[in-house]
Amino acid sequence: MSNVELDDELLDPEMDPPHPFPKEIPHNEKLLSLKYEAFRTVEMKRWVICAMIGILTGLVACFIDIVVENVAGLKYKIVKDNIDKFTERGGLSFSLLLWATLNSAFVLVGSAIVAFVEPVAAGSGIPQIKCFLNGVKIPHVVRLKTLVIKVSGVILSVVGGLAVGKEGPMIHSGSVIAAGISQGRSTSLKRDFKIFEYFRRDTEKRDFVSAGAAAGVSAAFGAPVGGVLFSLEEGASFWNQFLTWRIFFASMISTFTLNFVLSIYHGNIWDLSSPGLINFGRFDTETMVYTIHEIPIFIAMGVVGGILGAVFNALNYWLTMFRIRYIHRPCLQVIEAMLVAAVTATVAFVLIYSSRDCQPLQGSSVSYPLQLFCADGEYNSMAAAFFNTPEKSVVSLFHDPPGSYNPMTLGLFTLVYFFLACWTYGLTVSAGVFIPSLLIGAAWGRLFGISLSYLTGAAIWADPGKYALMGAAAQLGGIVRMTLSLTVIMMEATSNVTYGFPIMLVLMTAKIVGDIFIEGLYDMHIQLQSVPFLHWEAPVTSHSLTAREVMSTPVTCLRRREKVGVIVDILSDTTSNHNGFPVVELAGDTQPARLQGLILRSQLIVLLKHKVFVERSIMGLVRRRLRLKDFRDAYPRFPPIQSIHVSQDERECTMDLSEFMNPSPYTVPQDASLPRVFKLFRALGLRHLVVVDNCNQASGRGGCALPTSFPAHESPSFPDLPALVTGRALPSAAGGPPGAGPRVATCPAPGLFQTVLPPGRGTGLSTVGGAAASPTDLALLPQVVGLVTRKDLARYRLGKGGLEELSLAQT
């Protein structure tokens, strides 16, 4: 219960201002009961929010599935009828033109809304969600408009025939739903429902976004346990046991909602057989058992998957670099997407036209069989792979009986689809890479199984469907480098535990082999976007670096009592977007500035908005004390400093920061090693880490200068997130007597470690008295000596030539 803060409405607004030394809190029955009831209420709200996240994520998945099924079915029916008509009469070029035109038209709309309305909705969204949960605030990533564009874009992309899947974007969609529901309001619609106000802070919001990502995986694959493990392995950077249960609950509700609604849609309300957007079908374990001599074969498939995944990622890396340099205008991005759609349709048509692989139609499960030049009662096998949605093509490769595909057909399909999928990922469309990776792997895995069947004389263990499943796991593992969660997802999606060990073996091998050559696809795109992403560990060779070597100087400090005009000028400085300011105090004209605390930009914005000035408090112009609700109401879109009007007279007023700053921020000495600093960031979930001198004395460069600029290295694209006022004592507008002449004090080599507050961690504000510290007290305080931002920590990585320093450009 120590982590539960009392609601500010329960406190007396007329209570005395806080004292420098708080009185002992009486632990009477009423207070303990009040805290326990508040704790229970908050916990119940968390479970309710997780249930709502699961329900809404499942409904969004149902909407996507039903719309794609109907629109894609209509498109394929029109094209099929056209091809059948022109096969008899001649002039199949008209069919090709129709197919390419329809694909390009759908992709045109889907790409245009992404490029011109909400570019952050491009791709699967998994790298962006990983960054968000890591503590980086990507603009617009969890907004309602992003969700609408994401859902519309993925429908149009899949219907447009691109080599994409609709499962990956479900993770992003679930995260947006979770971020919106947990706040109890919509800033896009400007509607506040006055509920869940307690959770309007980053720690809680990120916990719910983790639940939303897991619910998205659960809805996509019908794998609630896989969703929890995905959120743990690939998503959340910070975890706790209570969060695990709530995320599992949200995943369970999500898959049940999807299953129930789809059963109603298919006309059988009691048949809950559609747990996810894709169902790989059941594998017959009696005829598809595996033996111990197949284990080396599975390991070899894992090696092939890792190599092919590394090739895929390397090609996509160079292609993405080309796009960043030359295809950065929205109109060019839309034209490229239309070109890819037209080329995909053209290549597929040419392969189907030139293929003579005909299979009997009787007993086949092909949705849109194309006869073309095959005899009556037969269909073109190449069309079964291309002329269909990717999800259905994967299932057919898993379960079609042996002999359904010619080896030449599978080889050509694998080669062509590999390059098409590589070209498609990174386009300005909403699309995922899960299903294309599974389809590529299922194709070459089935080809591998057919080859084994030829070599062993059609042995019963050499079943093509089994090796198609292993190839799909190997290819996806080689591209995204997931192990634990992907194993469970594949097991849950196939409703088969028998293949658990082979899938684990294949995925581990694919990851080990792929990591030798290049990193995973998601981490690669995070690096390409120049995001200051903090990995689990510091580079292994960074022990020789110290805080002094990586910190940036100078940092702008504020005095405990600062002029309003100085604060406004600092916040208005367009050269940077500094978000944390050490609060210092000078013991004398010749003494260096000593650390008193730390305050955030967002808190200063709220203080300026509510005119919390010392002079106004003395004159009785302050109507009420600032409350925790004032900070929550401003979250997450704090107003820009340009929107706050400060008159010339108000610029001469003084603001007392001692009541709102954090008076005891974490600090490290300047000789602390980089791995130690890195571990403090990750283990404690710190927002700021101040670097101080070793002996509380000035370290070598004289007194404090007085500049008014920020370090130019700070990226404005990822603003720091607001801390909230916590504890029993509320912030007060009243302060002590005005201090000496206010000015900005910048220490000789000042600095500060910055990171975004992650889930489950708190660095709340405390209140201190307004009394000024004596010179004797200040002599005991440490001196600030350096500043390191997220970008300073994230720019070091271990490369082939040792420790490398990346250039994280401002985006």
C-alpha cells in the first residue's frame, strides 16, 4: 500500500503549507481503511480497463477480418470470372490489366491516407510500440487518428494484393486502444469522460499499452499465452508479476471476443472454432510424428531460415536507406506503393500464365481455383499460392495432401515472393511481415519435405506439411528473431503441442545463425529511425567509459527562486527541447552552484499556466492551491510555451520552485562507469540521473557561467514525459520571501542523465519548505558536473570493429 497515493480530492484544500520536516503521520484506523479502500478501487479499475481493452481489440480484429474477407472475395471473383471469359475468347492481357488496376487502386487509397494523414501508421507498428514501451515518446503513435488510419490502411493493403499480412498491425491497434481506454478521455475528439483519471500518467499508460499489444497478438493468432510472452519478449522493457496477470486477462478476453463474434457471423453461435484472424488448422499427430533422426534435419532448416532471414534483413536495410534518401516525399511514396502493387499483380499473372502445374480439383480446398489452360476438372497450382490472400495460402501449404504442388512451382514461388515481400516491407502502407515470412518459409519448407520424400522413397515421416510448418517457423524466426513467444504462438495456432520441441529447436538455431550476420528486422528499423532506444545491457566493451566522457555540457540550471521571464525565455528557446532542469543554489558569489533538486519542463508549463508566482500569493491573488488534478488534466498534451501569455509585469515576478521540484534526485559520481549508469537506468527505471563531483567540491573549471541556451544535441522529437506530484502534501502556490537576483546558473561542466519514466517505477515530486538553505547547508550539497541524454547512452553499440559510436540524427 506504500505505492498507493491518496486522491487529492480527499485532502483538505485549506491545510497549512508543508513544512521542511513533515510531521509524523498518525496510523489510525480511519486512515488505514481509507488507503486500503483506495487501493482496492484502483485495482478493480485496472481489471475493468484490461477487460475493455480485450473486448475492443477483439471487435477491431473482427471488423478487419470480415471486411477483408468480403472485399477480397469480391475482387478475386471479378478477376476470376474475367480470366475464365478471356481464356476461351483470347485477350488475357485485359485480365492482367484489370487485376493490376484493381490492386493499384486499393493500394493508392491505402498509401495516400497513410502518407498524407498519419505517416506513423505505416508498417506493422511493432518497432514504434517497442520504442514507446522502452520510454521513447514517438509523436502520434497512440492516437485515435492513428488507429483509424491503421485499420483502414491494413484492409486496403491486404485487399490490394500486396505481400503483407493483417496480423502485425493488430499489435499496434491494440496498443492504441489500450492507451485511449486507460486515460478515460480522447484528446483527439476533445471529450473527457471524467473516468480513470488516476491513470493519467506514463507509468500506468505504458502498463496498459503492454496489455494492448498482447491482446493484439492474441486476437491475431488466437494465442493468449503467446500474446503475454510477446509483450514480455519483444514489447515491454519493464515488467512485474501483477502486470502479467492483467495482461493475460486482456489477452484471454480478446481471443474470446473474436471467437464469439466470428461464430455469430459464420452462422453457428455455439461453434467457437475461430480463435484468431489466422488459424493454421490441426495437424494429425498420428501420421505426422517426428523421430530422433529428424532433429539434425530441423537444425539444418533453422540454419537455412537464419541465413535467408539475414539476407532478407540486409536487402531491406539497403532498400530502406534508399527510401530515406530519395523517396521521402509523400507523393513519391504513394507512387512507389502503387508500382509495387502493379508489379506484384503482373509477376503473379505471368507465373500463373506460364505454369503448367495442373492438379485435380476434386477434394481440393482452393478458394478461387483458376483453370486457365488446364484440363476440365483441374486447376492451376501456381494460382493456388498467388491468387489468394496470404493467410489462406499458408494454410493450404500446411495441409494440402502430398503431390498438390510441383517442386518447380514451389521453387519459383519462394524466389519471387521472397523479393516481393522484401520490397513491400517499408512501403508507406499499413502492413505486417508475419504472414509473408510464414508464407515464404512454408513454401521452401514444403519443397524441402518433397525433396526428402524423393530421397527416402516416400517415407511416411517425410510429410511435406510438417516441414512446411518448420520452414515457416525458421523463416519468421530468422527475420524477426523471436524465440519464446513465437514458439508458443505456433503451438497455439496449430493446436498442437507435439511439435513444441522441434519448433523451439528451429527458432533457436535461426536466431543464433541470423544474429551472426545482422540484427533482427524490428531492431534494424529502430536504428534506421535514429531512435534513442536503450537495450537490455550496455555494450560489453563499454566498461572503460565513464559518465564524464559521455555526458554533454553545458546544462541549463534554474535557481530555487527564479524570475518568470528567465523561465519563459528558457522554455521558449527553439534551439533545443530540454526537459529536465537541475535546481541549484549559490552559497556565495565565489562558490560553485550546489544541487538542490530537479524539475521538469511539463511542470514548469503547468506552473506558468496557473500563474503560480510568489508575488501573487503574497497579495492573495491565488484563488486556490495547485492540485494533482491540474497536472493530470494537462497530461499528455501539455500546452506549448507559445500558447501561454505572460505580461511584461509578470515577467518580473518570481517563481518558487522548491515546492514543486524533486528535492532528492538520484545522483552518480562523474567517474561512474557507463555499464553502471546503464544498469541504473534499466533497473531503477529512472527519469533523470544527475552527475555530480566526487568530493562536493568544484572540479577544475572555475565558477558558474550564465548562458541561456541548451545543448544542441538534444532531439526535440522525443520529449520527456511528465512526472506527477505524489505524496500526502500538495504543491502550494505560497512561498517564502523572494530570493536574491534571479538568473540562470550553468555549472562548469554541468550535466544530467535523462530517460523516460517506465511502467511500474515512480520518481514523484515531494514538497519542501520555502526556507532558503544556509551557506553551511549548501556546502554539504553536491555540485552538478555533467549531462547525458538518452541519445548519449543509446549511441554506443558493439560492432564488428569493437565499440562503435552511432550518429543519432534529429528526426
